[in-house]
Amino acid sequence: MSENIKDVVMIGGGPSALTAAIYTSREDLDTTIYEKAVVGGITAVIDKIDNYPGFADGIEGSVLAEQMEKQAKRFGTKIEFGDVSAIRKDGDLVVVTVDETEIKAKAVLIATGSSNSKLGVPGELEYYGRGVHYCATCDGAFYRGKRLVVVGGGNSAVQEAIYLTRFATHIDLVVRSTIKASEVLQNELKKFVKDDKITVHLGSPTEEIVAVNGHVTSVRVTQCEKSVDIETDGVFVFVGLKPNTDFLSGSGIELDEQGFIKTDLKLQTNILGIFASGDVRSGATMQIASAVGEGATVADTIDEYLHTLKK
């Protein structure tokens, strides 16, 4: 009985992998995506996406992710849930360990994206899911009629703070230094500040998330070299993203100083037959549109590579 070897295995089921899968599956390449959490990745939990082309009035992240998934499946992409713990080269093949089972493929795309960075302060891990959150669309509704703190000053923090005004009576936006969000979002934020729905605290590094009797009650920040407690019923943290590349330890795949995967212009890593695209790649712009574009590019590169194996 011949060994079952897949043409293409994709690790991660976000927009980049789903786009690449649409292309490879249409070329009759046996394509399987392994996703350990939610198909669509971070896109699937974004409330509304306004900067993805083709949707004049914006589109819900969950809807966009669902449509991408359906399209990939229509062309024959297999999507399976599993946790990839290792990847290695074995001759001309690549071996991927999924839930302790080894899967062999001719080509592998790593599109595992990135995850929300942590503050690393006391109380954050202790009260995760019990007052500390990283997804406004997932958990915002639990705080209807409550007061909230949002930590961060980038696009995500400002966007999610505005979104959370749908539920909370007031939002305190705690920013370590200055607001770094786009000008469009900053202008929108000013409207909510003017209406007293959001208060911005600049130059306020977070010291601790304080709880009493197991319930988050405040966020302690440094202001003018003094500790100040901002009262709250919950905390939403948006302080950047870190690449999901821990499983690549010992793989030989080259990473940059932040842990993102290095590739050439055709999205090939330093190991032949292993590719990377989307937010996990060094130099990525962290935008859905660019992740989708990279998915199309890497699919073409993979197709070219597989043709070289036949020669």
C-alpha cells in the first residue's frame, strides 16, 4: 500500500491560508488546512472591517471569514482541526506533526498569524477570562451598563474602545505613551471623547490589574511618577501582536528578532518546500488585504515548486 502524501499542507486557517488554498485547490492540488482554533483567525472575531476592498459599507469579520472558508471548500480544500507541534524536512518531503500524528506533504505553507501580546503585569493572567479580555466582540456584551478600561494606543485599541461604547457606560483608554492609531481612527476617537464616552489617559503605563474578592476593580497606572487607580469592571488589552511561531523551535526555519518568519520575495523560507505568508511573516503589514494578496502569491510559488519536483 502506497504512503499517503499530500500535495500541500497549510498550517493556520486565516485569510492568507484560505486564499492560497482557493488557488492550489483550483489547480487540483491535494490541499489540507490544519487550524487549532477558529477558521478565519483574528478576522473571524473582528466586529466590522471597513478597509477590505469590495464592501462599500464594511463587512462583519465573521461573515468575511465564513465566505472565504466556503469558497476554499467549494474547490476541494480540506479543513481539519488540530494542533501542529513540529515541522521538519525529510528528503524532498516535509513532515508536520499534528496532534502527535506525522503528516507528510510535498509543500507546506505556514500561515499561523499572530496573537495578542500580553502586558505582563500582576493580575493579567490570574484574571484572564474573569475580568481581563483580548477580544471585544467575544466578551464586550458581558459588560453592558458597566465601566471598562481598554489598554493600548494603536489601531486595534482605538477601534475596539469605540466598539465597546455600545455596551459600557464609559471607557477609559489607557495609553503607555501616545496614540499611534491612524488619523482616521484618531478623528473618530475625538468624537467619543467630546461626547464623554471615552477618556484618554496618555503617558500612563499599566502597573497592575487590581481585583477584590476575585473581581477586577481597577487598573493601576503610573501618571506623573505616581500610582493612580482607574476604577473599572473589566479590562480589554490591545497592545500589539506576537507571531505564532513557538512550534517552529528546532525546525531550522529562520526567524527575525521578533520571532517572525523570514522569507524571500516569493515567500519561500530558508528551507526548500516550506513557505510562509500573512501576519506570521517578517515584514508583513498586518492587514487582511495584504494577507490575502500574499496567499495568492505563495500559491503560485508553491505550484511552481511542485512542478520542479516532477522534473
